[in-house]
Amino acid sequence: MTAIRVLLVDDDPLVRAGLSFMLGGAGDIEIVGEAADGDEAVAQVARTRPDVVLMDIRMPAVDGLTATERLRSRADAPQVVVLTTFHADDQVLRALRAGAAGFVLKDTPPAEILDAVRKVAAGDPVLSPAVTRQLMAHAAGTADVRRTRARERIAVLGEREREVAVAVGHGLSNAEIAQRLFLSVPTVKTHVSRILAKLDLNNRVQIALLAYDAGLLDTDDPAGH
């Protein structure tokens, strides 16, 4: 089995040391490098080609948000998981809109950080329905301009793709979407891939945020009931 290549980015050497010790002990994870700011992170990615970057948001010089935007614009972009001390704030939301696959709190138990790295390496987001609900509540002040633009983008989707996008926004897995919409899992995967392509998005998190911006989600009903 090929190990998951991970780059650690944080301006605090103690945080990097702790993450390196914790993740390095897992047999399926290889720490390929460390960086202390966003500029160094971008350079390290080009040099080490990690699968996953654990990215601190608040760093001097070039911050994690800018670095995430730069990395996710690359053709061979790694998955980015944001490290933060806050559950949901504007910078976390901006990082997710830029293409981060999710975020973990710095005080998250080691097993959950390991699980997050494995999930994003497999192409899955690390936002639970509960976290998605919290993010949506934080973004409740969506500007009219953003809503209008989001609705214009969503309009290119077919009816079934729109239904799948809403289900993704509610945090449902492909299997759950298949059951809810009476589709096969491969068909759901195809729909998700088409949605990403049509909307020029990176991942399911961005689908969820765009669906919210367009007013398609009921934040009181993350399960879609």
C-alpha cells in the first residue's frame, strides 16, 4: 500500500513537531516536509508533491488562506485540510471556498486528525453534517450579490444534478444520496463529477457552499428531511 504523503504547514515549530510525531507513527502516512509560512508551503509542495497539506490559517508573511488559493489553482493540486483554533470564521469559510477539503481544530484528538487525512486522501471531505450546519449558520449573512451569482451558476445544472447538489450540501454520502434519490452509487458519482466540471469546482465542500449561497439548503434540516 502506498503511504499518504503529508506536508505540515504551521508557524509554530511545537505544533509541527506534535503533528509530525502523531502522524509519523501511522504506518500508512509519510511526512514529506514542513513549512513555517505560506510561501514556503507552496515551494515545498512543488518539491515534495504531497497528497495532503495540513495548513495553518494564521501565519506571518503569507498566510494559509493565500497559500491554499495558490495551491488549489495548480493542475496537480494536493488536498488541503485547514488547521484552526476556531470552529467557523470568515477565514475558514474563505479557505473552503478556495478549495480546501475541510478543516480540523488544533485540539482535535489525534485519531480524528488521522481520520481526516485519510479521508481527504481518498477524495472525501472532512465536514460532518453538524459542522456543515455550523458553517452555514456562520454564513447566514450572505449578500444578495453572492446569492444572485450563485443562482446563475446553479442554473446550468439539470434537474437531477441540482437534486444531487442539494443532497451534497446537506452532507449526505454518495450511498445516502443514491438511497434517497433511487439511483445507483456509480450514477451518483457521475452526477457529482459532472456538477464539479460544470461549476468549475474542486470538491464537494464547494458544492455545499454554492448550494447554500444560492438559497437551496434549509439550514435547519441538514439531513434533507
